[in-house]
Amino acid sequence: MSDSEDDVPLGARAAAAAAPPVTAAAVTAAKPVLPAKRAHAPAIVDNPDDGSDDDMPLVTRKPAAAVVKKPAAAAPSSSGKAKVKPSSASKPPAAKKRKVESDSDDDDEPIGSLVKKGGGHKSRTAKDKDDDDDDETGGGDDDDDEPWKAKKGAKKMWSTLQHNGVVFPPLYECHGVPLVYDGEDLKLLPHEEEVASMFAVMKDTDYAQKDVFVKNFFEGFKKCLKNGPNKHVKDFTKCDFTKIYMWHLEEREKKKNITNDEKKKMKVEKDALEEHNCWATIDGRREKVGNYRVEPPGLFRGRGEHPKMGRIKKRITAEDIIINIGKEAKVPVPPAGHKWKRVIHNDTVTWLAGWHDTINTKDWKYVQFGATSSIKAESDIQKYEKARKLKLAVDAIRRDYLKKMKTGTQLEQQLAVTTYLVDKLALRAGGEKDEDLADTVGVCTLRVGHLDFCPPCTLKLDFLGKDSIRYLQEHEVDPLVYAALQKFCKGKKPDHDIFDQIDPTKVNKHLQSLMPGLTIKVFRTYNASFVLNKLLKETDANGTLIMKKAAYDAANKEVAVLCNHQKGVSKAHDAQMEKLHDKKKAMDKELSTMKKEKDDKNKGKIATLKERLSKLELQIKMKEELKTVSLGTSKINYLDPRITIAWCKKHDVPPPTVYTRALVEKFNWAMEVEPTFDF
């Protein structure tokens, strides 16, 4: 933290920028309509980034049809639903052109030692910037060919900046275990062995059973073998990775057998080596750095059914990395024999280092300040205050888009309907995608085939959203919206865009005209926080701690469903549920035995056992309901933490009951909020 003005609490420093107090009447007038009917699809992805206990569904929803991947070009289902048929008389407008660019995989060259070639790649010119983990700290803009350059008119973020660069993963060490091909042992070269080992260690995972994963891996592996002694390896079915896999299991067992004292010693030594990379100094304040470690090479997994899963993530070197640092600061020393791609002094952003992703080569990765830093805290405060300001303008915005649907031009009507969908359904923006990327969709890129019309005014939406997570929900919408969408779809084929006159840039420009600083993500943040704030007011003040925790999770789950934050069912879920049910059976049996004994001494025990049984039943119910809904994403990115902390104080719930330790530290700035805080 700062050694200068940081004695003043962050909350107090941000007070000047806070939104003016809002009356209860204003809050009531501004409330969004909670989602009505929904068909919530089962998750199709096991998200490794989600916590084990962070998820669930809350209200009873209309059951969805079986999850069968629906091709974008397929016509909407006609089973009992009104369908807009293309008119033969009217010529449909052409679909928006989807860009196709080379992924620069160097198809004619072997990967070598997995060291990616230096040199920049053009950034994606139409990228959906509505990522769940983005911020407003001047993290750069991927929509520029040179994201490291200062934007004209950008705000100065710092005067002095000093840091110690990044930590690279260790170089590969050969193990010498052969790959078996067509029954014969093959001695692999070091870079070949490294790639083979990447796949071998995943041999028994779900990924290794997926055709796309295997296909992408083997294409990359053959490039590694090209022009080498093992270039004759052409058939994956003849490859046997068992020997390498068994070596991996033996190594893993050795690590398990290391004593706790040895593990602690190794951790202390590692922490000592990386200590100087953990911190940076900005304008005299010593702040924690976030992701200062460069990711090691490996096989790309992605989320959902990503079309690039299995591709080889090449090794990042200093030649790939741009360092951003103060002009007077000492530049971090790169590894011996290497040099940084570029050293810049861009004081309009707060990222410390950046490089192009090796899989999605138009994406830009950053090293930024940590979640507990004042940089992130101030960014969070600004983000949530902006969302609070929206509630003062949201009524006027809603009146505007309903009016435009009636009397506006075609462009104005499309902007009005997209604003409605962003507001009521919390859809993301969407943007053009390269053909080798997953066909993920947002509000701007919805196509006719993604929509079914169910009279009188229900829409069924079915498409792949962010991270290839399926969005399958039904919503009852305003009749004006229903009619407008029918008009937009008329005469178009299933693969044509519904909104053929707009894109995310036009939508955000339109939103800016309604309220300065308003974006699609601000709408999502506002609606998510508003829903949580509203539902938590229904908490029973006389409930037990576990009942209050369940009430919080239920409210959090409603937000997650609204934002389509899903996760796959954990592999351990069934086993965990079985243990809980066995425990319940044992408690039921014990309770039944006590009642039969009719012993006065058992009265106290029976009451205690009933209370324990009630808690266990609630735990089972919540665990089952939360199995496919990810609560963590909305907690981290969309829910104003002051709502949660105020609720905790009002209901005597310790914050760690609903927040992980990391989130308690991240939202330290919100801990001084009063119990009466109202979003």
C-alpha cells in the first residue's frame, strides 16, 4: 500500500466520486424486471477455474429440452411454436461478413523447442471486450494493432513505476522414456519428448477422449516431428503413450511421499526466489503484483467445447514480452542470452508486461497489479459506483428504448431492442469471430437460428455464449420486443444476423449517448447487483447461520443464472452426495431408535439430533441445486461487495461464510461499509 496518502481509507478517498444518495422511491422506480420463465440447460463444461462449493439453481424453472447442440444454420423448431418463414418475394439481406485470418501456426516449419517466434501479431479488430475478468485500470485495448501504444487523449495513470519483470517457467528436463509407435520404442528428441509428455500426462482425462483435442494435439505433434528422425509417425492410433504415462505416475507418487517439512522448505525457497517479482512500486506506493509468472508450455484446454483444445501452447520467451516501466526505473534483466521484445514507458496504462497469446494469437496477455492492490480497489469502486449511477437513469433509458421500438428508424429499433435484451436478459455484446474460433454469440451477433418464437410473447434463445457455454433459456418479453424481433427475422435464413445494421461499437456508442460511461458490462453489473440487493432483503433475520448462508447462496444463484454463469458437475459430486445421504440415513436410524426407547434422558439428545438433521437436509438440498451454477464469477466481477458486507453485518454473518479468504482480501476496501448500505 501507499506510504504517502494511503493512511486515508480507500472508501473515504472514493467518497467524492460516489453516486449521490438515492431515495427508496428512486430504487423502487429503477428496479429491473427479474427473469421470468427460464429453461436452464444443464452445463456442458467442467470449468477447472470454479470452486467446489460455489454453485446452484434456486427457483423452479421450466425444464429445458435435452441438451443437443443446435447448429446455427438449423431452422427454429416448429413444435407448437410460431415460426417466421422467409418470404420468397423479399430478398434477405446478406449476413455480416465474418473475418478469416491466419492463425500463424508456421505450418511449414517444425515447432522446434516450443519457442515461439518473436514479432507481433495484429490484434483482433472486432473483439468482444466484455470479459468477466476485465477492469478499468487502463489495462490496454486489444482492439488496436499496437496495444502497447498510448491512446490519444488517454488519462495519465502514474508518474513513476518500478517492477522486476516476470518469472519464467523452468526449462524442460528430459526423462528418456520412449514413445511406443506401431509396437516399437522410439527415442524422441528433447522437444519431441516434451510435447509427447504433455499428452501422456492427460491420457486418462476426459480431454484425451475428445476427438477435437486429439486431432489438434496430433497435428501439432507431427509438426514437431517434421524433418526429424521420427517424421514417419503419421498415425495416432499406432501411438502408445503408456510408458511415458507410467513414468509420470511414478514421479507423482514420489512427490506425494515428500514429507511436509520438505514441502515447506521447498515453498520457502521458491517464495524467496520470487519475492522481488511479487511487488512493484507505483508513485512511491509498494503494491502487490498479480500474475507475474509466465505460463509454461502445454496443451490448450479452453472452456466448453473449444475448437482449439489440444493445440500446443508454445514457450514464451523474453523476445515475446513487452515491458512497461517508468523512464527513470531500472529495466528488469531478461534471462541470459535473451532480450525483451520492447521496453516502453506508457503511463496511461497500469499493466507491467504483455505478450500475445500463443493460441489465440490476436489476444494480448498482461501482467497487472494484484487483486488486493489499491489500483484494483480504486478500479472496483469506480466500476460499482458507475453501476449505482445507472439506477438514476435506467427509467429514462427504458422509456427511450420502448419509444424507439414504436417510432424509430430500422437502425434505432435495432439499437432499442438490443438495449432491452442487454437490460432484461443480461446478454453480452458479441462480436465478429475468426472461423477457427468457437462460434460464440452475444446480443449483436444473434442469428435467426438462435431464436424461437413461442406465442404470445415468449422467446427461446439457444446459442453458445462466452467460453462456449450453452445459453438455453426462455424469457417472456414485452410485446413490442416480440413483434420487432419477428420483423427483423422476416425473410432471413437461419444463419443470417437478426441485427444486421449494428455491431458492439454502435451499441456502446448508443449507450454512451444515454448516459456517460454506460456500456453493456455496466448494465450487467447493475442488474446483477440490483438482483442480489433485492433478494437479500428477504433474508429471515431469525434464521440460523446455515439458513442465512443458504439464503445468500440462493440469491447469488439467481444472479448466476441471469448472467448464464454455469459450470460442469464435479466428478466427485455423486460420491459426495452418496456420503451425505448415507450420513442422513444413519442419523434417521439413530433418531428412530431414540424415539422408540421413550427415555426422558433422550429428549435433549433428540432435539439436538433433529437440529443436526435439519442442517444436513439443507446442505444436501443446496449442494444438489448448486451443482451446475457457478457462483464465483458473479461474486468476483459483478456483485458490489458492499451489498454482501452490509448484509453480513446486519445478520451477524462472518464474511468468510460467503466469501473465500482471497475475496475477503480483495474486497478489503468494502469492509467499513455500514449495515444500512443500499445499492
